[in-house]
Amino acid sequence: MSIKESTITVNNMPVKIIRKNIKNLHLAVCPPDGWVRVSAPERVDDDTVRLAVMSRFGWIQRAVKKFQTQEPQTKRQMIRGETHYYQGHAYVLDVCHTHGKNRVEIKNNQTLTLHVKPNTSTENRKKLLESWYRNQMKSILPDAITKWEQRMGVKVNEWGIKRMKTRWGTCNPAHKRIWLNLELIKKPNVCLEYVLVHELVHFWERGHNSVFKSHMDRLMPNWRSIRDELNSAPLASEVW
């Protein structure tokens, strides 16, 4: 895919434009500090992007302010006493040495324990926890997908989990394919289901217009409050 990048200024705010072979314009406020990105079809000129940004300028300012006032995430050292999240709950990290297989265990709904060989590096501890998160999410998603396929009368041909810097989920409606952000396993289950339903509704309606919102209202009446809860927490801001 051919991708062209440029930057314009709107009301003294830099806006990064990424032009590529897509059908619709997408606007995002991105971590860690609230920079603004617009993904636009190749045919869209700067003036059209500027108008799109101005039409949502109030929302952009609020989103930027949230990022700028949030306490930055501390760099993970994967040592005892750190707080890590799973399905919306905070767990205190413990690290135990073992001569067996490296593994992750939750104890007493309070402690997330890494059982690792002595001298396991910080990076390998991170990889162990990420692998565990991915396996947990893989075990949860099939039932959730089946549940909403049946309720909505749609069929998911393919699904996947990946780390995304600026989106909680994405989809390809033509091929009935969805991807969800691995970070969702750290959030309450209702947030994961909201993103799943959001992407499935795009099978019917590509935009976020009144038709899209009416589908969401019917399927998940409290979706706005869930969305606000999810968006009040930033995506992981470490460098990937």
C-alpha cells in the first residue's frame, strides 16, 4: 500500500496526515501526549482535512487535555510490588524463582505471580506476561464472538489479536475479519465486548453515523458510558 505523510497546522495545532488507499477519513488523538493524526484517502486535499478537524475541534481539545493531564505510566521493571491489570482488576506483581517451566499464576484475586528461572531478564519477563495475556484473551474471545454472532445474525470469518498503538479494534467488513487490541484483556470484560460489538456493527455500516449509532443503541444501550470508561484510560504508551 502506498502511504504518504505530511503535516498541517489547524488553530496552532499540528495535525499529521497519512494518505493511503482507504475509502473514509479517520481522525484520532494518540498517546502518549495527545498528538492528532488523520488517516485520509489519497484524493482528499488539505482543506478537506482541515474542515474535518475543525468540525471536531472541541472533542479533540478535550481528548488532548485528558492525555496531557493523565499521570504517565511508569516504565515496567517486572519486579515485586508493581501493579498490573487483568480484566479490570489491579494485581500486585510477585516474582518467584523456579527451575521448572516459566509460567504466570493468579493467587487469591490479589497477586499476579511470575514463576521464572533465576536470572530471567526483564524483557523475557515482559514477554512471558504478554504471552499469558494473549492466551487468556484467546480463550475468552471465541465465546464472546459466538454470542454476538447469534444475537446479530452475522458471521466472523477470521479474528485476531494484536498490539495497536491508536485503536482498540479494527475490521475488514468485506472479508468479515476483525482484530482486537491485546490491551483489552487488561480492561473490564464489558469494554472488550463493547469493542467487539462496535467492530461487528461495521459489518453493516462502515461509518459512525446515525445508522451506526442506532444499531449500537439497540444492541448495547449503555455503549456510550462503556466507551467513555474505555477512552478515559490511555492505550499503553511504551515504545513498541
